[in-house]
Amino acid sequence: MQKNSDAKRGSVMSAVIIAVISLGLASVFILLISTISSLIIRCFLILYTVVLLAVGAGICLALRQRLKELKNGEAEKSKKY
């Protein structure tokens, strides 16, 4: 049981760290978009912001799937093979 809780804790911690970094950068880019007047730079910042928000959403979905796998015991089942 201890290994399962350690795996959950590690999964959640790594997901939170990556999500905070990507969402923090996205928020900085959003602030920069409002201050920059160049259209080309704004377009690049919008693109980077969309990508970072997609990374944050992907991390949340991957964490949800990983926790579901740990709950079902698939990690223990795969050790048999």
C-alpha cells in the first residue's frame, strides 16, 4: 500500500510543478500581450500562450488517467509480465 501512495504523491507533485510553471508562463505572456503594440510579437505571444494552456490541460488529463490507473492496480498487474 505504501508504494501506491508514494506513486500517487509523486504523480501529483510532478503534475502540479509542471502545471504551475506552464500556467505561470502563460499568465506572464498574457500580461505582455496587453503591453506590446507590435502585431507580429503579439501573435507569437498568443501562440505560445495557447500552447502553454494546452500543456496545462494535458497535464491535468494525464494526471487524472494516472490516478485512475493507480486506483485500479494496473501498475501491480504489469509487474507480473
